[in-house]
Amino acid sequence: ADDDSATGGPDVARRIYPIITVITDEGFRRLGDQESADIARSILERRLEQPDGPRAALL
């Protein structure tokens, strides 16, 4: 999966990021490369702080 961007996740070292598409009632929009990179880096940074993800309250 190291060379497979579909299953390997973002690769910051090689600048391989997901293609992000937003579909709303206003239409279709593909995010630009920089915006996708910013989102991916933000998620990776948060995962370093909370590797198990956010905590949900018990009901």
C-alpha cells in the first residue's frame, strides 16, 4: 500500500493527498490540491494528538 494512494493514506513526504470532491444542492466542486493538502495535514496533526480519535459521551 506504500505506492497505492487509494489505500495507503496521505503521503506528506511525497505530497500525495486524496482528491476531495464536495457535492451539495448547489452542485459539484473538486477541492484544489493545496486545500486537499491542508485538510489532510490537519487531520494527521489531530491524529498525533489523539491517536484513538475523539471521545464520545456514554448515553
